[in-house]
Amino acid sequence: MENIKKRLTQYPYLEKPVEIYERECGHTIIYAYKRGELINISSWVKTGSINENDKNNGISHFLEHLMFKGTSKHKAGEFDKILESKGAIVNAATWKDYTFYYVTIPKGNDNSNFEETLELHADMMLDPIIPQEEIGEPFDINDSSVKTKRERHVVIEEIRMRKDQPWTKVYNTLNKNMYTNHPYKRDVIGNEQIISTIPREVILEYYKKHYTPNNITTIITGDFDSGEVIPKIIKAFDFKGRTNYQNPEYEIDKQIKGGKYIEEYAKINTGFLMLGFLGAKAVDIRTSVILEMICNLLGTGQSSRLFQQLIEKEKNPVFNVISTDYYTFKDGGNIFVQANFKPEFKESALNQIKDQIETFYKNGITERELKKAKKKLKSAFAENSETVSDISETIGHYMTIYGELKYVEEYVNTIDTITKEEIKETAAKYLNVEDAVISVLLPESYKF
């Protein structure tokens, strides 16, 4: 009988501890109790663009599409058809550190939907046949005579659509220039040339290499008796001796001293810009929480510093939109300031943002701001504990990026202990405006 290690984690805002099962093969199963009629089954794979190179960039996202194209038991389209007929939401997503697949579905009378959903989900994860007819034959993207429109074309069309999105263009340029060597510099969706020509054999090899027991975490959230469902998940996820793969470790780049400025042009009427800074590793939970607080105070919502000072209180504001974001990644997060502005005031826009950031880390924050930031972060976490899909997604995020669910326990407690001094010191360390990487997109008429 398989040896399985079980442990518990106290997950904030849930009625019962989350149960974590570590199998001998390396596969991790997690059960989270959530009272209600909906269940969520998801599997998170520890691979994304972080494991790609210049020859296969986009393969993780392309594979995500192809995973739904049939197995030895179920032909293409059957998976979606069966589950959606029962009211399920079926989807997947690829990001830098992970790819995940999920089903949210009513559990039905006596959990009637659970076993069928589990069988279909496990079958898709373990036995995708990735047929050539679904991929489509390799082709020259410059050849307009190609008529066979298969999944290659679906992904390429997605890539082309994103090229017309100003925010995406500004972000991709910024992301590429924030790094020198780290794989995070690549666009998750890939490029047209690679997707149009990458062979089926390369895609299958990538699947076999990365979709291994130790790289997959399967999460079930809902109202169950775990003693009944865990054995069923173990049986469904029979890896048949599949060899494990240890993902390589990458050294993160350092913030570029002196910063970097990139200006591009497009058929747009307004200006777009983003300032980027490199943050802390995900497992540095305290710094990650502080950086999240900083972004919250600087540019989240209409009460934030940037909105109030640069839009609300200005008689003739340069900005139409301004906000901040913090992305948590395994090897090091990203801090962004993003804005839509009147292009004739480009220099003023940049200077105003820099001035506000400098004021933030030189003068610090008030006690009132600190309390507001803590309350917002706690409220956001509590909201993400209200649905089975949100709970599963938070658990999957922590397990793949942080490597442990214990950091969920630490998150709320850490918020309570953050001080104003720490926020000021951390902002000064990570948001030095002289080192900012800046991406600007202007109307073509501004090109000289």
C-alpha cells in the first residue's frame, strides 16, 4: 500500500484546517473544506515561461490549449461537452511560474458529479494525446494560402490580437527590459514564428518532462468527507511510474542601476507608460507583504496617493488613469506603476510620478494610511476565501510559487505586525526612481 504523509494547515477564514497529502510518487493532493453545493477540482503544474528558452517560447501556453484536445478514452471536445452540460465552468491558465487546469461544478445529488469530473480531469492531465490534426501542420506565417485553421492558428490569432492592445505592448516591452538573463523576460504567450513551426514531438517531450508527479498539485475544494474522496483521487491519478523532473534554479537579475528608458509608437490617441522595479522572492513573505501594502497605498483605488495627488486634486490633470500593481513570482516579484496620460505632457507625467514615489519613501506614511492598508489586504484575502474557485486558486498559487502552504498561515499574521518604518525603508530600497525601468507608448505623430 502506498505510503502517504498527511499534514494540516490552518487556512484563514475557513471552518476546518486544509489537509495536505504527500504521495510517495511526489504528487501532492490538497483538500479544503467549503460548505456549499459547488466543488472545484484543479491541478497546478510547476511550469510556465520560466522553463522556456528562445527556441520554444510559448510552448507552455500552447500545450495548455492542446491538453483539451482528447485522450485515449475521450475524443477532442468530449471533456468540455460533458462537463458544461452539467453546469460546469472549465478553463485553464498559463503564467510565468505555473500552468493550471480547473473545473468548478455543482456536486449534484450524493456527489454524483464528483467522480465523473475527477475521471475526466485526471484523464486529461495524465493522457493527453495531442493529435497532429488538432495542432495543425507547421506553416510559414507569411504564406496567406494556408487554409487549415487548427490550434496553431487559434494561438497565433491570440498573439496578434494582443499586439493591438496598448497596455499589453507597454507591459511586454517593460518586462523584457527589466531582466538580462532570467526567463521571466519572455512573453508567456510566445511568438508567431515559434507557434507556427514547433513540431508535435517537441510539445510531447515538453509535456513528458514537466508534467511529472512531483510537479503537479491537485486541489479539491468543497463539502466532502476527505476519507472518501482522497482514495479516489489517488486512484484516478495513477502516474504508472512516471519519472520525476526537478525544475532548474535560476538566479534572478538585479535592478538595473541608472534605470532604462524605452519609447515606442503606435496608432493610438493617448499616451501609455509603465515604471517597473524588481521585488523580493516570494518566500520572503514579509517583504512581499510590505511591497503589496506599498502598491496598495500608492495606487490602488481612488483614495490612493497617486490618484488623489495627480488626478483628484489637480485642476488640469495630465493623467486619465494611474495605478500600481505588485506581481508575486517565485524568483522575485515586480512592482509596477502604470498610467494613461495626455501625450503632450510626457515629461511632466514622468516627473510627477517620480516625485510622488520619492515623497512616499522619504516622508513615509501616516498611522491612518497604515491601518487602511492592513484592512484592505485582510479584506481582499477574506474575499478570496468565499468561493471554492478562489480558495483553490489561492492554494495553488501558494503551493507552486511559495512551495509551501504554511505561508498562507503567515500572511494575515504578518500584515498585523508591519510598521510604518518598515514600509518607508522597503520603499526606499525597492522603488529608487533613478533605477526605474520605464516603458512609454506614444501616438505615431510624436515620432520624429
